[in-house]
Amino acid sequence: MDCSNDCSPGPSSEHEKDQVKTIVRFLNVQSTAPFARLKCNTDLNLPPSNWLSNSADSYGLGQFLSHQGGGFSSFRMANMFPDIIGCGVDVVSDAENIKRLLKLPYSRKSVISMIVHRVENTLLIDEFDVAKYLLRQEETEWHWLRSFIYDNILNSLSESEKKLFIHPKSREALAAKYLTSKFLYYSLKAEDEQGGSDYGPLEDDDDDECRMFKPLPLAGPVLPEPDEEEHSPDPHQNKHVFNRNVVWTFEDIRMLIGTDMPIFGGANRPCISLRLRDESKPINVLTGIDYWLDNLMCNVPEVVMCYHLDGLVQRYELLKTEDLPKMENSKFSPKVIRNVAQNILAFLKANATKAGHTYWLFKAKNDEVVKLYDLTTLCNNACPSEAAVEEEPEEEDQHNQNPFTIPVAMLLYTVARNMKNSPEGISATKAGAIKTLLDNCIKLLPKEKYPQIVTSSHYILSDLHIPAETDPGSPKFNTTLEDEEDDESCSLFGEQTASSSPHPEEYAEHTGNRLEAAIKSIEETLQEYSGSDGWRYNARPPPLVGGIEERCEIALQHIVDGLSCLQYFDSSEEQKNREKEKAEEKRKIYHEETHPNLAKSEDPIPLPYSPLRPEPEMANPDEPIPMAWREDAEGPRECAAKKQLKKKSKRKIEKKRVTADGTGTEIDARSLLLKGEIGVVKSWNVHLKILLFEKACLTYATLAERFYAQEQYGTSLRFLYAAIRCQQVVTKYISCVSSQRSLLLGRIGDCFFQLAKNWAKIRQYLEEFEQESRVDQLIMEELVKDIGSEVEHSLPLPMENVEQLMVTSCGCYEAAIECASKDARDELSRRLGSVRNELGVKYMHWAQEEYQKWTESKREGEDSEPLYQVLARKSYDSLQKGVALFEEANDATNLAFLLCNMGRFMRFRAHIHLVGETPNNVHLQKKFYHEAFAFYQRALGVLGTRKENPDLWSLVTWELSTATFNLAKQLQDHSTIDQEGAPQNADELEQEVVGMLQRALKICDQEQTGPRQVLYSFRAALIHHRIASYHHFSLRSAAEENRRKTTLQLCKLHYEKAVAIFESLSEPQEYLRIQMERIALQEYQCELAQTIPAKLRQLQQALELCKQSRTMIECLASAKCGGANVDRDELQKLLELFEKRLQVILRTLTKLCQLAAKKPDNDRLAAHYKTLFGATLRRPVSDAGADSAHNVIKEHALHLVNVLQKICDLDKTEG
């Protein structure tokens, strides 16, 4: 007969669904156990056939008997799911502990003893079995806690109350537990019945909700993990694995809990829990709350009650989970339970605030309050002084140490490392949380005993401030601040910020300075909770923000702290090995005692003998036959096996070598080859050392770039030297980071170049270079410990010598190019070419100065090579190397610059003579000038057209024009005797000089607008003047009439063009000079004239030229032209000469008119010119205040203007 109440389940209320949610994170059982209803009068006292069988245990039924309280399961769960610790959940605990706390107001006689720890915003709660850990342990263990509890708790209790600390294990309790276990096994449907029954095995429809924790993929290098023994305060205890680990949301509280409740199901009832009840005993409130909470935690909608009498099944009753609080004799308010949960959690979060501290939540029997003790603070106050502690033996110190400190620290590290590896990136808020976790971890762990974890923590902290992907040239850090809405898990009780956190005084008043850290009345837990009434207990650490320099300084400090831990690695590893050996030896002894190796009667006893005549074996032709002179007695098989192993190991080494050299797999040079599984790391000492020095290299490089951008080149150079020395340690173990060395050497070259370029600040830069902080010194000391005398000493020191600085810069660039990649090589070649160009130009200028000194001192008879000659050779070599570099890099613009400077060098070379050369050798000068022309033309050819680079095109064109003009002047002004000593033909010379001047004139681009338009016009006027002057000179020696006429016409034409341009440019000095030459030309023609009328005509034209000059002379008188570049003495001489020539012309005209035939017109002209001549003689008295040359010129010009005006007026009257 099947006795059951078949009640159809109804839907849960929507309100409860919203407030209660369960997500399965870990499932240690197969699926929902198939449920079989028992017949009436089934005797549960008899064990079923499947009781405690492995097949039944796969559904988690065996956990019902094996589950024991205590064991610090929260630490195991936290280490299983570090991704939600800190901000993802509020509480981590065994479900039984949570139920015990929530039933607190209904069980006044119960004793609460729990240990509480805080990891950021997550509380770890574990049952603390005082009887197990204090009353039954040896007196030497946990002495620090034992004395406190004995003195302050147990001494105030009676003997009967002390017994409450011991878990009751009465016969009745054990019998009830075994009866329930048998009932569960009976209720498991047999495998052969599952196919045809209505209650087949449930297919798990919620696989998506079962989120098994998977370790995150490594986002960085491999880092050490804590040993498994260090995860728990009591590593020797049996490690209980729950059937389910779930994230249970109860109201606004999220809890990670472990539960062993078996869940059954079938076709009609897919998810139910089973409860065995004694028909003769009514259910009480505590049991009802227990059933209700179990179902809520596991998201089970229904519970099936099986009632029995003396172990005989009577009936079944089906209840919905939401109906459990309404059962008769077991009524309770779910709202009250929720208030208790919220108030208890708020109480714990308000008082358990310090990471790494151990808190004891305690309630004695019949107490109306629950107390929270800060055991760490209270017991530290009772400990001896630090000096006394140091003198204690190590084993005694371990007994006195808080056993929870190391597991908490390891959990802080695990959570922080997991957050660091999160794939979604690290915001400033998240980085601040990681920093807080690791700071607390470092405070809790002694670095002498746990150097791996402490060093790794310092490395992660340095990586938080300067991430591995940082570009030193343009560092960008994630400064994103997460809002409360962005992280729902962190907004359970509000956020504690800098402005909302309580003041220390208020906090001290709140927690009290009594022996008890905090007291909570049980009655208060029943009250309605209001989150706004109290402080904000969820503390969000400040975000990690800061400037580049601040981040780098903090990162370097962590690097120093990490390096200082390396000295403890060997001793700590030896100690751990000794402890493992002792533990292994104990385990073997225990195993031998519990499993005696007795001989089996049916097995023969093996005897250690070998056959007298071993069977013959065929020789392997591939293996060498061992010779008799070998000292070892190894047979051929052993030798061959060893040889094969050597071959294999050799192949492995070669494989590794190929990978390290970069010829096998691709290697990212910025991140070390230390990613992968932990098994590949043979030495954590070396591994972490490489990581720290790599981080130091990146940090120094970032600082160097920062100060380089701020033009503090001395500081930048110091950091670059530190970076390249740190990288030397890295390359000692990993040879694939040469590109980093190339980048560093390239920037060192830049710094040396900037030192030379900003020579005025060289003292400041040298002082910056000499400064060194204590952190830098410590890093260098650790560096020297590792590489010793191999430390990089080849780096040159800066000095107060421009040439040496620039030569050093070139050497650094060349070294960088040797180890640079193909892509980076072109950029480095360009930078080297630019420095070669600057150095070549400087050598040229220094050579000019030395040549001038050499010529002035007239040391031409010395045997030693002059300094200017050495400098000139260096200049040529440097410029040539720069040209080759830019040609290799295909940089047209810079190549054109270098070719232009090569042209300048050739012009400079044309004007100096080396030892053994003839001074002012025109033939040699022409040779070098023509080489300069070739370089200029080559530069224009590289540029292509003006459109590509108009400014550079104009510069090269101007240089070419200047060179052509200068050569023409040299040919015109200097001797016409060539190198061979043969006289040059006058016509050839004239043709060459005029041709060169015409070529220079053609290059002058007067039509293009731009900054050089005025210069081109001025130069064109000078060339016209030169050509006119040359024709003027040739006219005096020309014998043929036709040639004289042609030369005269060309002379006047170029004079007119030169005058017109100088007049437009307002250049009075050049204008007057040309006008005086034109007047001289007219006077020369007057001398050549045979008749008086012809002479009069030439002089009248000369007088007309004088009158044309009135405008420019008037400009001088009004100070509208003639600036600072005007030679005032020369100008004054020109004005005086102009006045004299004017007087001479007028006097000569008067005489010629008087000598002419007697005509009325001649007499009138003679009188007129005499009057004009008289006007030039009446000069006003000079002003006494006109002392300066400028005033003298101005007065003289004003006088000439007045004279010319009178002449013009009289000419009009006469006309």
C-alpha cells in the first residue's frame, strides 16, 4: 500500500522569488536523486541493501552521515571561488552556521561560538569548536587564545555550562541520524525501476545556472600559488566537500554557502526535499525554520514529510516551501528571519572591520546578547614584547601565533591575484581594491617564512601602478571609477567613501573600549532593519589614481621590497622541504600501523635470487659494445638507456633554446617568456627576480620618457642607465628582449644630443644626472649581487664637451641600430643622420674659427697638422656618413638638407688652403665650387619639384644662387692667373665672369613671393651692378668701335636695372654708389668726346643723373630709409663725393659754354650754370647739436636736396 498525500505544488509567490535567489556554483553530486515512495509499515530500522553504497553516494546521500560541524569550510569555499570574494558576496559559510544564526531569537538556550574574518566586504564565518581546539588540545597549542578564553569566558561558567561547548552525541541523537540515513537510501529508486516508474531520474534543466568555478586564464606571467596546507587554519582536519556550493540571495544579502541536503525528484515532482518525522512528536519552530531555510537555500519548492512510528512508515505529506512558516506548532514570521539576517550582518560588518583580524562571535547559554571579540587585538595586548618574542624558539612561536593569520593572508592574495587576472580589465576602483587586499596580505605574512607570496604581492602591486602593457613614451592608465550601479554586489549596505566613513573617535565610541569588542542584543535583531539608520559598513577602498611620477615611485618601492625578499627564498624552501619530509614520514608510519603488511596464505613468498644461467640476448647492432676499461659496471642496456635519456634531454634543451632564441615560436619581447603552467618554473627565486627587474626596467623607461618630455635630460639619462642595467639582468636569463635595449640606447642617444644642443644648461643637466635616490641605490645593490662585475660599465658618462657629447650620441645610435628590428632601424638611422648633420656643421664652424685664428697668427711654417684641417676632415666625414644614412632610409627631405650642407662645406673648402696649397688659388676654388654646385643640383633632384617641399626648395635654390654669385665675385675680384701660371685670355675671362654672373642672375627667382623675395631682388641688383661695373671696366680697354658701343649699351642697361631695383628697395647707399659710377661713365665719355657740343651733351646727362638722385637723398634727409645695416661713414663719403662731382660738373659746363662759339645761347647757358654752381657753394652753418653721424648725414642730405631743388627750379625758369 502506497501511503502518500498527493498534493499538487502551486507556484511560489512573485514577491518571494524576487527576494530569494539561488545560483549553483559547484555540484558534487550527479543530479536530482530519483525518488521512490515507501510502502506503509516499511521498517526503517533495517538497513536497505544499498545503504552506504558507492552508487547511492553519487547522489550525495552519504554526506548526511559524514557532515560534521567546524572545519573552517569558509576558507576552502573562498579559495574555490575567489572571483566572488571581496565584492561578490557578503558572507561565506556552511549552511548550518547561517541557520544557527538566523534561529538565534528562537533558541535562547543555544550556544553560539563562531570565528569571523573579513576579506574586503566579505565575511568568512566558521563554527569554532571550543572543545576540540581548546579543551582537548595540548596546552602548548593555541596558547594565545586558550589563555584569553580561560581567563575571560570559561572561568565565569559552571561545569554544566562548560559541557555545552561539547557537541552532544547521545545514543538517541545517533539513532535518529542513522534512521534518517536509512530512510534516504530506501527512498532512492532502484536502477531497474527507474525506467518504468513515473518518477524517473530528473534531467537537470538548470545546467546553465550551475556555474562551476574555472581558473581565469593568465593575463600576465605565472605567479606562485599558496600551498594547499596554507589555505586552512587546521590543515590536518578532514576536508569536507559539500554536495552543493550555492550563491544564495536572501533579501539584499548574498551568501556563498555549502549544503549537503539531498534533493530528490521525479516526473511529477521534479525537485523535492525529504524529511523523516516521528508521528508521536509534534514539530517545533526550530525544526520548521530549519526545513524552510534548507529549501530556500537549495531553491527547492516543496518538501515531502514522511511520518513514522518506531521506524515503521505511516504516511506522507507534501508541503510547499512557502507554507512551512504556517504549520501548526511551528509558526514563525519570514519577515522576522529576514530582519535577523540583516541586523546580524550589519552588526558583524560594523564591528569586524579589520582585514586579517580574527573575531569570535560568542553567546553563552541563556544569554540575551551576542558578543563579538577582536581576538587579534585582545591577545596581542597580552603577548610579550617583540624582543622577547624574537628570543623564543621557532616551534614555540608557531604555537603562540594566530593560526588564522596565514590562511587569511593567503586568501587575500588569492582573491587579489584572481581580480588582477580578470579579463574585463582593471578600473581604478578595482585596482584600489586589489591594492588594499595585497597591502593587508603583506602586513600579515612574515616575509622570512613566505617570501614567494610576499614577493609576488609586491610584483602585482608594482604592476598595478605600471602595467606591463604601458608604453613608456605615452603611458595611459585606466582611471575609470565604477559607480554603485556598476557593481550591484558592492551596494548591499551602501558604500563607505572617504566622506562617509566614521571618524576614529566616533568609531572608538561606537565599538567601545571594553573587553568585548561589541555587544548585540538578541531582541534588537527582531526589529525592522533600515540600512540608512547606521553607518555604511561596506567599505570600498579608494581608487588607485595618481600621476606618472607618483605611480613610478610607488612601483619602484614595491620592486625594492620584493627584491629584498629574495634573500629568504633558499631558507624558506629548505624549511618547507623539511616539514614535508616530516609530514610524509608521519603519514607512512601511520599507514603502516593502520595497514599492517601481513603475508597472505595463498600467495607465495618471493625469494631474492637470479638464475645461474641467464638467457642469451641478441646484440643490438645500433648500440656500441661496452669495453672492459670502463670503471662502471653498467651493462649495455643501462648504458643505452642512459644514452637515450641524454639524447632526449639534449633534444629538449635544444627545443627550449630554439624557443628562447625566437626562431621557433613567436615571442613578445615586452612580456617575458614566463607565461604558462606553474610546472615550467624551476626556481621561483629566479622567476620573480626576472619579473621584478623587468618591471624596474619598464618603470625607469617610463620615468625617463616623462623627464625627457619635460626637458630634464640629465634626470632622463640617469633613469635610462638604470633601465638598461636592469634589463641586463633580464637578458642574462632571457635573450629575446634585444629590441628593448635598442629602444633604450636610442633614447640615450637622444639625451646626449639634447645635452649638446642645450649647452647653456649643461651644468644643470650634469647635477641632475648625479642625483640618485635611496630606492635607486637599493635596486642597483640587488643588481650587482646578481650580475656582479658584469654590470654595464660601457655606458659613457656625460661631460662638459660638446664634441664628446655628440660623438657619444652617435655611438649610442649605432649600438641601437645593431640590435634593432628592421622596422625600428630606419627611424634610428634618421636620428643618427640628423646628429651626424649637426656634428658636421659644428665641425665646419669650428674649422672656420680656427682657420681665421691660424691666418691671423701667420703660423704657416709649422710642421704639425693645423687644427682647422683636422676639423674640416671630421666635418666632411660626418656629413658624408649622414648622407649615406638618409640614402639608406630613403628620406628625401633630410637627404636634401645634408646635400645642401655638403654644398656649404665645399664652399668653405674653396676659401681655405691646406698645408702645401697655394693661397687664393682660383683654379682650386673653381673646382670646389663646382662640387658644391653638384651637391646643390643633386639636392634639387632629390626634392623633385617645388610643390613637394617649397620651403626647402627655396633654401637650396638660394644656396645655389649664393654659391654662383660668390664664385663670380671671386673670378672678378682676384687674380686671373691660373694654377699653371699661364695668363688667361681677357675675352675668355670676361666671358666666364659675365656668364657666371648671368647664371647667378637667372637662379634669382624674383617672381616667387615669400620671405626671400627681398633678398633675391637685392641680389639681382647686386649682380646687375657687377655686370655693369665689369662692362664699365672693359669699356676702358676696348679698342674696337663696335665692341665699345655694345659694351656701353650693356653697361648702361645693367646700371639702369640695378638703380631701379635699389630705388624700389629704398637702399640709398647702393643707389648712390651706382649713380656715382654712372656719373663717372658720363665724365669718361666727356673726356673721349672730340667736340665741345659732344662734351656738353655728356655732362648734361651727368647733371640729369644728379637731379634723379634727389628722391633718394630726400629719403635720407627725412630718415625714411637707411637702417642699422647702413655704413654711415661710407654713406657720408658718398654724399661728399656726390656734392663734389656736382660742383665739378657745373663748373665744367660753365667753362665749356664760355669756350664755345660766341652765341647768345651759350652766354645765357654759361651764366645759368654759373648761377647753379654758386648755389652749390652756399652751404648753411652746421647745427652745434648735430654731433652724431646720423644727424650729420641728415643735415648734409637736406643741404643737397635744397641744392638739387634750386637747380631744378632754375632749370625750369631758364627753360
